[in-house]
Amino acid sequence: MNNYRVSFYKDLCNSDGHSFKCLQRQIDVQSDEPSQAIVLAERLVDNERLNANCVEVMQLSGDHEFEHPAVYSPAHSKHVWNRVA
């Protein structure tokens, strides 16, 4: 089993009209793979209330430093999930 940090983000606009990702919640979970980590984290977090647009997964080493700071996106083979409304 691996340790993963799952981060939930909401896309917002700043006062200049530029969009940015605002971190809403982070949670550490243990799972066999990044996609399973997302499922586990969503069970622990009320994602419907957060209404996150993006979820990022990073694998952690044993001392909670980032071992593989990859981001997941099915289209780009990274570890990011984007919600499409």
C-alpha cells in the first residue's frame, strides 16, 4: 500500500478576471493506486458540498515528503481529475 495526498480544488476568478485553483481540502489516504486514493478520499470528504472542479493526487514517501509529485489527468497521464459540469 502507498500513501497518497488527495487535494480538492475549486476554480475561481480573481479580481483581474484570471482563473486560479483554490485549495478547498486535503486528505492523506492509503491505497494501492492513485485512482483508488481518489475514491477513498471522496468517501471521507463531502465533495458534493465542496463542489470541487479538480482533484489532484500525489504519492507520498514514508516521511510525508512528496516522492512522486505527479498530477493525474486521464488525457495527459497525470494524476488529476477534473469535474465537467
